[in-house]
Amino acid sequence: MAAVCSYSGAMKPKKLWLSWSSGKDSAWTLYLLRQQADVEVVALLTTLNGHFDRVAMHSTRRELVEAQARAAGLPLVTVPLPWPCSNEQYEAAMGKACARAGAEGVEAVAFGDLYLQDVRQYRVEKLAGTGLEPVFPVWGLDTRELVREMIAAGVKTRLVCVDPRRLPRELAGRDLDEALLRELPEGVDPCGENGEFHSFVYGGPMFHEEIPIESGEVVERDGFVFADVKLRR
């Protein structure tokens, strides 16, 4: 696990924004960070597709991400992205978010990355010179042990995007539990770190209440199978 700088005695905890995908890894990162006395998560940071008003790849509706933030007791910082979005446009939007973070006294940004070195290096490089430290609390954890620890802790996760080249289409819309883990094909990372699937968390120890959800339609788009999730009224 990546170490977070420790502070002694009366020193104030380091303020962090947490990069929030709406999935299990960022949710578990929040849970772990809240167990550290030397850091304070002060906001969740997420990007939203400006055309669909959803989180990219996870396809999580804005109202659901807002419900997660309320359940976590944290403000939500949203970064709108155009559609389609070039890498230059994405980096410009995130640059503005980083500038805002620094202006608000934020010292670091935490990420839920597990082991993809190129993704980690990209984040480190883009935060260089911003005054914000990249933090990776779940980096290097064994994903088989990690996913079972999440399930045992009561994390409730719905598979909302599945790559049908790697997983059966029928898994889209299913909850990530022991039964589903047994159905994963050989070679599939149980946390979906290689893009096999993306998830939406609606319950767990990082929230003070479970988010009421209901299933929507399942569609195949751009080579992926998406299982929509709605807020149950």
C-alpha cells in the first residue's frame, strides 16, 4: 500500500480529494483513507460526460453519483467533459479542477488504481507541478484477497459495464458476490482492473446508508454491454 505522509501531534491532517469512478475500488479507497488519522478526504472528484450526464465507462447517472456523495457525507466535485472528448480536452478540464483543488487548500488526490503501471505513471506525470500529491492507497493489493475482503465487509456492487470479449454478457446487471466470482472465466481479474468490467457501489462501510436502486435496461453499445441502474424513488 502506498504510504501517506504522516503528521505528528497537533499537525492538521492532509486534505485530499478522492478520484471517484462510482465503482468499488474508489469506494474501498475511501473506506481505507478514513481509517488514517493523518489524512482527510474533503471531496469526491468525478468526471461526467456532458452529453449523457453520466460517468464514462461506468455509465453511472449523475443522480446516483450525487446519492453516493450524500451517503458518504462528502461534497461532490464534478468535471464536465464534452462528447466526444479528446485527450487534450480531458487534460484541460482536469487541469482546471486541479487548480481549484489547490485554491481550496487541497494537498493531494487519491486514486483507486490497483496495479496498472502505465495508468499510475500518467497520473503522477499530470499532477507534477500542480502542488497536488498523487496517493494510491490500494496499490499492489492482491485483487483476489481484496475483492473477498470487500464482500465480507458488506460492500454491495453491481456490474454495470461488461466487456463481452472477456465476460459472458449475462453478468451485466449482476451483483459482485461469491457466486459471481466463481463464474468468472480463467484469466479475468476479480476486480476487473484490466477493463473486464466496471461497477457501481450502492452499499458498504464507506456509506452511512444504502442507496436504493432498481435495474434499468441492458444495452450493447460501442462493443460493451451496459446494465443501467436507476435511483429507486
